[in-house]
Amino acid sequence: MRFITSLTRMWLTRKVRPFTFKNEYDRMLPFGDCEKLGLYIHIPFCKSICNFCPYCKVRYSEKECEKYIDSLIREIHLVGSGHTGRKKVTSLYFGGGTPALAAHRIKEIIDALKEHFIITEGIGLELHPDNVNTEVLQILKDAGITKISIGIQSFCSKYQNILGRKKIDTLAVRSALAAVPFETVSMDFIFALPGQTYDDLKADIDAAFALGANHVAIYPFIDFTFTESSATAMPKKEKRELLDAITRYCLGKGYSRSSIWTFSNEPDAEYSSMTRETFLGFGCSATSLLKEQFKINTFDVEAYCDRIRSGKLATSLTIRFTRRQRMLYWLFWTAYTTRVKASDFESFFGVPLKRMYGFELWLAKRLGFIREHAGTYEMTLKGAFYYHYYENFYTLSYIDKMWGILRKEAFPKRIKL
């Protein structure tokens, strides 16, 4: 597994040296020259801790959450004040954790951001099914939220039991969504669970759209080394058959595919914080991707608050990209949308895509992974599966290792991947 990702990294970056993250950061982040900048806010609190979830989270305490939000707002001003005037940005996403546990303070956070940024493409927020009620949704909508993503995972009791989730009150969800509409209502599901069938997954998707969703995200189950889930991932052959079958079903229904595993029944319904060229992240474990660097905040909530209170950023690690490393990162996450435009690559890097990766594009076409039309490279079903397959290797080789270390050590000296 590690051999495959290392070999790919060395080939595409034309360097043997690994990705090296160091315990350093710029006191003033250079985001002013980022043309398509996004924003992300991480709120780590949950009422209960799901055993399959790898993200940075802690059990909810009202006192600790209030203290954290105060620090979060300070961080926004620390970063934002480094730029003169208000910077135009694309979108803002709240993740977690369960951001709706701080619903009463979401407007305050957005107002702090608006002192430094102009948000042009909407604001999204993740929800636990328990938070999908009229009162919470109305608070969020009044605060400026335009998109929501509900972490359903599965409507099937068998898989709810595997994931440690309780039965969802679908009637209450349908009623609340009808009473408080949003531009995008996305529902998240996990696929490739033990024994999961096409009919199981199809039933989940059909139920989501029937309840009022206009967008679904079907994420693969990944068995992180530091999570406590007893479930094991589905074998490769079965996983490919399931992903291909559900993709054909969604496309056959006329749904738009906006990424490897997201589909919508309305053209403008979109929800993705992962496919943005550059972004600033605020909160513990939040990442920032700029033109020449990537940084990640500490996973330790208390250490995060202490750093921010002292007037310093809570950055744990930073990587300064070589040009080829940045190109690889751009291509990897842009390809998540299932298509790459050569003009976008050239606009960002100032050099033609074919000049840098002409052989790789030719080989991908020969292998049946992509097809080209008018300067756009689009994944085939085969290409989408193998992207997913490689992304699984990447996650376990890089993200699993980094997050595993950061869960134990607030500010490690360096990590090589």
C-alpha cells in the first residue's frame, strides 16, 4: 500500500524526497493573491462519538464549546486582519463534529468572517439527523446558511447497528425540511459496508430524494487504524461492482454527477468543501491550502484555545510545496470532480497541462481511465473506480498516519509522508 503511493508520488513529482511537514507557519498567511479562495470552519463537538468517524471531535460540553467559539472568532480576526480590505471568497463550509450544537453562535461566526471576506457562492453546514428540526433549521437559515448536509450514513437498521447509529425519524426530517427550505439539501451515506448490496444503497438514495434532499454523497467506508469500528471494508471486486452499479443507476435517473460519489437531481444543487483550488481553514484540525503551502491546525482543542488566546496561530504543521508537488495536489483533488480542464490548470500554474503531464494523460486514455473532449479530461466508470481505489491507499498511507500522530501530539516537530 505505502509502496504504491510512494511510487506514484515520486513519478508525478519527479522527486524521490517525501512530503515533509514541519512545525512552522507564516504569521501572516499569504491568501491575498488566491483568486478562488474558499473558507472552512471546524466545530469539533458531538453529543456522542461515532466509532467509525476519523475526524477531530470531542464530546460536547456547553462551557467548552462557548470557550472554543470565542477562540475561533479570535482566530478569524488574527488571520483576516493580515489582509487589507475585504477579500472576495467563493464559499464557506462548517464541518465537524456537529456544528449545529453551536447553532445560536453561527451568525456571530459568519459576521466575524464578513468583516474580512465577501462570500459569493453560499454557506454550507453539516448536521446530525437529530438536529434536523424546524427550530434549529430556522436559526441556521436566519444566520445565513444556504446549504445543509445531513449525515444519515444509512436508513437501514442493519447498517445503523454496524455504525453505532440509532433509527432516524424520517417523518420528522421530511417535515422539518419542508418547513425550512435550503438551496441545497445533501444527505451523506456510507457505502462498501460488510454485506451491503446494490438494493440497500439504492433504497437509501431513493429515500433521501423522497425526504427532500436534492443532493446525495456516497462515501466509501475506510477502516482507519485509530478508529474503534469493528466493521471491515468490502473487497475490491465487490466494491467496484457496487460503485459502478449505483453510478449507472443515478446517471440513468438523470442525476448530475459532481464528484466521484456525489449526485444531484437539480443542476445547481452542490455541496463540496474538498474541490476548491485554495481555502482558509479555522478551528482545531482545520487545514489551509494556499498557492505554495498547506498547513494544518492542532487537533488538541485545549492547545488550540491556548495558542489563539496568546495571539498566535494554532498551526501544528506546514508543508512548503515544490512546484511539482503543488501540481500533483491540484490534480488529485480537482480529479475528485471526475473532470479536469486543461485551461484551469494553465490558469493556475501558467504552463500547459500536456507539457507537464502529457505522457500520463496519454497513458490514462490508453488504459481507459479518461476520455478527452475540447480540453477537458473526464473519468470513465473504470477511471472513477481506480481513482477511488487509489484515494483509499492515499488516505491510509498519508492521512491516517498524519491524523494518528496529531491525535496524540498537539505540535509534532515534523512528519514525513
